[in-house]
Amino acid sequence: MRPRIIPVLQLHKGWLTKSRRFRGNPYLGDPVNAVRIFNELEVDELVLCDISASRGETPLDVGLIGSIASEAFMPVAYGGGISTAREATLLVRAGIEKVILNTAIARAPGLVTQIASELGSQSVVASVDVSAATGKPRAYVANGHIDSGLSPVEFAEQAVRLGVGELIVSSIDRDGSGAGYDLETVASVAGVVDLPVVAHGGAGSLEDFRSAVEHGAAAASAGSQFVFFGRHKAVLITYPSESQLDGLWSRPTV
């Protein structure tokens, strides 16, 4: 099977948005319409991230997330504002296949273990949000606002010990830039964990997806790459065609 290519849709107070460096929340439209287009484009998986819930601006809205997930013909993961095991369970009952945790990895490790025990590790994903703004890579929580005190590798290793089944390595510095993934951090995390690693943050071309896999990622995800088009960033929901994906993976990876 070829590596997964995963669109990431960000939500802010119910509408579709897209951050840059984990900041900003421009209005981009109705997330349900985006999901329906991704259905037609036959995407592998989909990630929903509610950044207003992550920031504590709004409570987790299970009903909203369930209504969006009900339109999806593909597996959907969700992250943002999950603070109890009951909320995680309700999300799964509403149609979410995987829940994504970040802040809890550092601040509520017992909650992570509880959710993994109740739902199974395959349903729990850790988001390793990384920035080198202070000079060296650090893992951040609270939607990229607070240094966890751990390096990306240390944060990933802690998440594995707590029972997660997958990790998303997300570059805060490259988010929305189109400058390519933080391949060094992707490789460093993938080299120490025996779990699937998803690269995120900075994709600007199909070759970036391939580079992520060549550096140890099992999958690659992107936001801007699939919701914007052209240098003026017109809103356009896109996804690579079957022929493009076949061509991308037709030659052996390094």
C-alpha cells in the first residue's frame, strides 16, 4: 500500500479556517462543503482540528464534529479541546475514528492512558507540535503557545509510554509556509519510536510528501496544500489524482 496523504481541516467557531505558524483564523467557508469535495476526490483520511477549542475560546462541540464526520466517506481523526475520557468516547460514538491529543501528553498523562485503555491505542494519536523559535527544537502544547519543557523526541517517547498508537509531528515554524516539512525532526522522532509517524506543517508540493516518507514518516498531511491555490491563495479544495499519486510513489524511496 502506498503512504497515506491526509488533508487537515482547521475549524474556528464552526467555520473552516487555516492558520500560519499556529496563528490567525481567516474565514474560508463551510467545512461540510470541503468534506463533500474530499469525498469526491477519494482522499485516504481526513483530520479535523478545532483551534478555537484548543485555545479554550469555545468548548468542545461533539455535535458539530459528529455532523461534519457524518458527511465523510473516509476515516476521520479529530483534535482540539479534549479534556475527559468521556469526551473522547462521545467523539468516537459520533463517528470519529481517532482522537488527537497534545496538551494532555504533558499536563494530564493519566488521561492519555485512560483514553488509550478505553478506546484502544489505535484510536489515540499524539500531536508533537514543534518550534525552534528559542534556538533549538522544543515540543509545545496549548495550540503552540506553551513550551512543554521537552524536546520533540522526549515528548514523543512520553506519548508512546502513555499508550498512543500514532504520532503527528507538526512544525509550528513551517505551518502554512509551503517551505517543506521539518525533515530533521520527522527523522529524529521516527528513528526512536516504533509507531507510525505523520509529517505535518510546511508541505508545498507533492515532492514534499515523498521527502517526508524518505525521512521515516509513514504518512504526510497538509492543510494549505489542499485548501489554497496559487500565489494569491484563492480558496480551492484539491487533492492529488490517482495518476499523480501513482507517479509519486512509482520509484523506490531511499
